[in-house]
Amino acid sequence: MTRLIAFQGLPGAYSDLACRAAYPGWETLPCPSFEAAMDAVRSGEAGLAMLPCENSLAGRVPDIHRLLPDSGLSVVGEHFERVEHCLLAPKGATLATLKRAHSHPVALGQVRRILKELHLEAVIEADTAGAAHLIAERGGVEDAAIASALAAEIYGLEILRRNVEDAAHNTTRFYVCAPAAAAPPLGTPDCVTSFVFRVRNIPAALYKALGGFATNGVNMTKLESYMLDGEFTATQFLADVDGHAEEPALRQALEELEFFSREVRVLGTYPAHPYRREHRGS
């Protein structure tokens, strides 16, 4: 496999940081969009793609829910990355000289406390690493970026303050995707299976479809619904459950799901990230 992992964003983005944390020694491939990152894997240019699927504060990443099921890629892993926002500025700037903070709108919404404390005007940019790149090119002592420490290193910026996020639990979960499924052997402990499905248009279809997971003792950790093609009556669900897709209990639950569904597609079975065990029940 090509030891190159694709992500959406510029160098220094949090997805770049996630790639480096999960696959040390691999080269990272910045891509302008999620589609481009997926294309890089499909074409063989990259071996894997690191795709954010949800954040503990901002919620799900809608584009991934829309694109992944029809991408032809399989989920072969997951990664949880703690988001640690830093206040970055060119050399010579101080907290007293700053007037504006640039970043992605989600990031700006997560650092309201320091914006208020320093009386900074929030300026929206396309992404956090792009904001850092812009500030580095612009120079001056009045503009800062909210971005990662990696972005500071890449673009030669000073870190004026670390961990400026309002919530300490700010964490992003990523799907690691590959051209083909790579499920761990049956019997491997702590597996997760992700799948999408569409229930039949009959009364209580969702209730009946999910009943098999309860009766077979399968723990469902994620269930998201979203419209397909803008149709209010065309709803698809994305789910994560504990267990291996070939375990008898989960296999039977999926069979019951298929009976009440128009379509069921397993996206992948993969090892659970240690973050799950560390935060179970918290």
C-alpha cells in the first residue's frame, strides 16, 4: 500500500494533524475537497483517506454522510483527535497589538471566550490552516489566526496562547477509508461496524428494523438520519454498532434489518480506537 494518506484542507489542518498522529511515518496529501481526497484513494495516488465524520461540539460533518456511502471506499479504521486551538500571529505581534482573529466559522464559535477577553474581531476564513497561511503571508501585528500548533510550525507563526478553546472535550472523530475492506479477523475484541440503510415505507418500519439489535444484544453507538437528493420522504440512516459484522449476533441483527429495509450496505468493520475505551461511560 502507498504510504500516503489524503485529507481535505491545507497543510497544518486538524485533519493533517490526525493523519500524522494515526499514521506516523506516512506522508500526508492535502486535497481541496473531500471528493478530491476520496478520488486520490480511488486512483491509487493515496493509500488511505482521513475523513472527519463528527465533532463533539459541532456535530456531524454532512458532506461525509452524503459522499461516503457512494464513494466505493470502505471504512478500515477510526481516529479521535483532540482539537487544541492556538492563537497564532507573526513575529512581533503580542496579545496587546491584536485586533482581529481569522479562522473557520466553526473554530471561531469554539473560542468565544478569548475573542471577548482580547476584544478581537472574528474574521471568517475557509479553514483553520488557510487562515494561518493567510496571516503568515500578510504579516503585521494586528491579525492572528485560530489554528493548530502544527500550522504554526508549518507557516512560521508564533503561538501567543495555547488551548484557547472554550470546551476541553472538543474532539473530532474520523473515518479512515481505503479502496477495499480490511476487516480484522473474526474474534478480534473491540470492533466497530458501520453501515447505511433505508427502511421500507411502511408503519413502524424503523422500530421493527432496529429491534433485531436489541434482541440480539448488539449495542448501537450512532444513528444518524439524513435526506437523500433533497427528498423529504427519502431518508437514509448511518449507524455504528459494537461488534464484528460476522459475529453471529450482529449478523442476525443485520439480517433482520435487511428484512425491513430497502437497502443495507456495510461500510466496514474495523478496530475501535482506544478513545472509546477511555471514555466509555463518561
